[in-house]
Amino acid sequence: MIYLALLRNQWKSFVRSFKGKRLWLIGLGLFPVVLYAVLVLVTLGLFFDKIVWTPQGVSGATGLLNAHLASLFLGMLVLRFFFQRPPRMEIPPYLHLPIERSRLVQYFQAASLVSLHNVYPLFFFIPFWAHYVVGGPSGSAAAFVWLAAVFGCLLLSHIINTLIRLALDRYPKPFMIVALALIGFQMIDQALGKHLVNQASSLFFDPLARGDLRPLLLLGTLTLAAYVVSSRALLHSLRTERVAATRRQRVLPGILTFGRSPIHNLIVMEMMMMWRNKRTKQYVLISIGVSTAYTALLLSDYNAIFGNLMAAAVGLFASGVFALNYGQLMFSWESRYFDGLLARKIDLQHVVLAKFMVLMGSCLVLFVISLPLFFWLAPDLLMTHVAFLFYNAGVTSMLMLALAVFNRKRVNAAEGSFFNYQGFSLMHWLWIFPTILPPALLLFFMESTPQTALSVIAMLGLISMLLAWPWSRVLARFLARRKYLMAAGFRSF
Amino acid sequence: MNVKVFHLVKRYGQHFALHVPELRVATGEALGLVGNNGAGKTTFLRLTLDLIRPDDGHVLVDGQNVAQETGWKAHVGSYLDESFLLDFLTPGEYFSFIGGVYEMSASQIEAALARYRTFLPEQALRRTQPFIRDLSMGNKKKVGLVAAMLTEPRLLVLDEPFANLDPGSQIRLKTLLQDLRQEHATTMLISSHNLGHVTDFCERITLLDDGQIARDITTSDATLHELKHYFAATG
């Protein structure tokens, strides 16, 4: 009975999460994407040996997949870690009720199995199994042993994820280090041509495909042990009181303390908010990562892919990724205390100017950070980098700030950003295209005179920066009109 | 500062959240707002602070329409809920920020804070302080209340100021509010479910019921009994 009641609640929670959302719009946007993903996985499963290159010494599609299964499950575990919610988060509302905690743990562990992370691999594995393994030389009994092992690995990775999240929920760094070390080990292994991971994977999965039950027994034992340990850990975590981290005030340099200049105070407030909240801080770190790692990736092969369009993309992201990513939520970040700001003697134009300056500053900082990469990997794109610094600081920043006024979804900046799209919608990502379009078109149509195109791009940015005061006045007036709607949205959970 | 309200209406869909044809609060007067949950107290205070747009009517603070002008904000202190706190700051940083907004120097802020030392949580007075978000609910409230009073406002708007405070702090708060009124003739709009405190402190009580003024009473020895009787009958 109690399991049925819990199931009913979960169903209601799922159904009601769509309330107030335009389902047809979500369906229209999501259906083609889901269909495409499913078709890709099914096709990959059915034509695996025709799509994936088979190295020497590996026989058949099953042997090839077996050699890669260990890496595949490791990669899926990393994905789970970032994107799969652990069952612990669902339990607290029931803790005060006279329901045995062990039953709650059992139920929510079982219910958590209904997860996208356990379903989408099946669109690959089942067609693969039906096409390659069932018809294999070892017969159908061996095929079922192999399939049982695949299910077992999925289950094991599901349980291990729960365990890791329980231990490292608040401290993802150790996991990141281990995961990076494993990925690094595998990359070195591949680069050196040793293929130790593939050999280990084959050693485990090849006998399964021949119907050998011993690896399956080992896997079953491991899964059972992991289940027992994770159940205990989950049960224990329900009694663990989370102690709020109380960081101490530090002595900050004068420029980072509040004074009497209103714009300076608002900039300091924004910087403190950015650095002292988990999600905003992660945006800063991710932006630095994108500005360096992603830029390096693009720069290493920019000519071979799209030419001018890629140049525009590199320029836009290298110095403008923070403005693009963070800027559209510039007011939503303050949703928790927006009322408090509105009730004070704070000029809205000062608010807009302070935010504009923060975004402009971010462009300059990212420009400097990514500058060595341009010197090293693509010196001929240095002018593009400079031109886009002006464009991002002037145009992208102001555009994102203008869009931020339309955002009235409450955002909790203190929550982490992994798989956290609170406040974001598809429109936020689509706005990248009109932002990139003018410079891309300029670079495309003035291909013969790229220096002129870059000068025009830089001029656009410079003009927008010089017009900061009138721009901010217009935006402040707009903000004054929208503030009630925004505040109402920010108040609602 | 005086407050005048005319034909103030706030609707949510078909439901009237508030409908106040007229209300006047004189300079230096302390008006207590009481009423059941959903009676419209917080809506009234939000309208007074221009945090929500009225569907009709207006609020004038010293003759300034709060929805059209902003000059009144320089003389108003307010604390409605935790959404007034910049919780990623330490209490000290928050007071500096608020003081800066009202153009107070560091020494002025320090001097203004001196009178609140017995009211503020001990953690908020140390050289090293936790962030506001790490304080208990009651201590967060104390920080918010002090920030509202810090600038010696001429109009103070508080929602449930006594809730979540320990008994000693409730008594100290009443003393601090009394001092503020005496020294600066501060007008006060205070909503509260604590009938004892609100009748003790405010010389006038406005009772809201379903968004409308049910009673407007000048406080006397009989007011507390009258309110208790009213709520017992309507509850």
C-alpha cells in the first residue's frame, strides 16, 4: 500500500511539473530531437561494424564493442554523475511520517531506475544484440548471458553513481580528479597504442558472449554488494545533518569594498554575488574554461571547418562567452533580493550601468586570458580577437542586458549549475545566432577585405560603448516599466 | 512623513486582494496592520513600497505618488521579508552597502550601528562574520530590521517584525522603534499577528479582512480585548 501511495505521489509530481508550460511547444521542439537521437542509436546498433572502424586483431562487431564497453560504461558513469539526480533528494518530505526508512530507501532506489540514463542505452544495445549477438556462433543462450551482463553493467553504474553522489554530492572535485585521471589514462593508453583498457574490456566481455557465466556471476556479486552498500549509505545519509558552511569575512582591498559611489557599490555587489554563489561562480569558471579550452580547440583547426563563420564564432566565444552565458540572467541572479533593491534608493540607470560595466569587464578579462592562445595557435586571427573584444564589450553585453529585462523566472544562484537550467529556456541559446549574425555576415560579404570587415565590427562595438549612457537610460526606463512583472516572477517559486 | 492612500485596489484574477477606498497616516503616527492570513496586509505594504502595481488608486508618501516618483525612497526604511537581504554578504558588508546607498560615510554607519549593538546577533558584531545566509532565521531578521532602521528613516515599513525573534529581542525591538519615533518623528506602518505587541506599540490599529478595512481603531486599553474578541469570532 505504501509503495502504491509513493508511486502515486511521484506520478503526480511528474505530471504537475508540466503545469503552466506550453506542452505543444515543448513537444514540437523536443520530438524531432528525441526521434533523431533514437534513430541515431538504433542505426548505430544495427550497423555498428559498418560505422565504427575495426582495428586489427578484433573479430566481428561483438568483439569490437566488447573492446570498448569498459570505456563506454565509464563515460556513461561520468554523464550520470553530472546529470542524474540521486534518489536521496526525493526522500526528505516523507521522513517525518511513520514509514520505515528502509522501505523508503528501497522504494526510491527502485524508482530511480526509471531514468533516461538507463533507457537511452537500450536503443543501442538491444538492436545491436538482436542483430549481432543473437546470430553469433555461440548461440542464443550465450547471447542472453551477454545481454544480462549489459543490463548488469547499467545497473551497477546506476548504483555506483548513487554511492558516489552520496559521498561527493557537495565535493565534486575529488570525483572530477579521478574521472579526469581515468580519461587521461585512457587517452594516453590510446595514444601510446597499448590499448590496455580495450584488452581489459575484451577480457571481461568476450567470455560472456561465448556464454561463460563466471564474469556474469562476478558482475552480479559486485552489483549486489554495491546495492547493499548504497542502501546503507542512503539510509545513513538521511540522518546526517548538513552543517551550513560559514565562511569568514576577509579583508578586501578598497576597490572591492562598499563606499559612497553608487555605481561602484553596485559593481562590488555584483562581483560579490558572482563569487559567493555556487551557480554564478561556476559560470565564471566555465566561461574561463570555454574561453581557453574551447577556443584552443577551435583555433587548432579553424581553417579546415568553416572559415569566416568559424572566425566569427571564435571571436564571439573567446571574449564574449561570459556575457552570452551569464548576461541574460543578470537580473534573475538577484531574484532572491530583487524586492529589497527596488525598495531602496537605488537609481535604475545606475543598476543598468553597473551591470553593463561588469559584462564589459568580463569581455576584457577573457580577452586577456585567451590572448596567448591566439599568439600561439593562430596569430593571423589576432585582429579578429581584438575586433570581437570591442564587439562583445559594446554590442553583445548591451544586447544580453536588454534581454535580461525580459527574464522574470526566479533563479537560485546558490544552487550548482550542473544540469541546472533554472531560468533558461531555448530562447536563451537561440539568441546566440542573431548576435553572431552581423559580424559573420560582414566577414562573409567582405571576404576579400577582411581587415575592413573587422574594423567595422570593432567600430560597431566602440560606438555602442560610447553610447552606454543613452543606452542605459533607455534600458532603465524599460526596466522601470517591467519591474513589477519581474518582481512578481522572482517572488514565485 | 505622512502616507495617504486613495481608492487603492489590487486584484489577482477575479479576486480582490486589497480594496482600500481611503487611509491616511499622519507624520509620526504608528499604524498597526492586523488581520488573518490573506487579509491583504503584505499586499498593502508592497503597494506602499511600489513593489507591486495597483490596479487602481495610488499611495502618496509626503505627497509623492510612489509609483511615479522615487524621491521618497531616500527617507524610507523597510523590511518585509528575507528577499530584502543580500544574503551573500556578511552583516557588516550589508550595513556598509545600505549605508552607501543612503550616502552615509563609514563613520556614520559605525555610529548609527552603535545603538543596535544589544539587538544585533553576536556574530554580526565580530571582526570576522558569517554570511547572512548562514545566520538563523531570527538573526537574519535582526539584520534586516537594523538595516531598515540604520538610516534613521522618516517612514518605516515593517512586515511581521516580531515574528521569529526571541522574547528579549522582541522587547528590545519595541524600545528601539520607540526611540526612533521620539528622535525622528518616524511614521511607522507595522503589520503583525502579535496582537499584544502591536497594540502595545501602535496608537492606531487598522484591521484588514479579506482585503478591506474592517476596523480602524485608536488604541486604548480595550483594543487588545476587542481584537481578540474579533478574531475569536471570525476565526
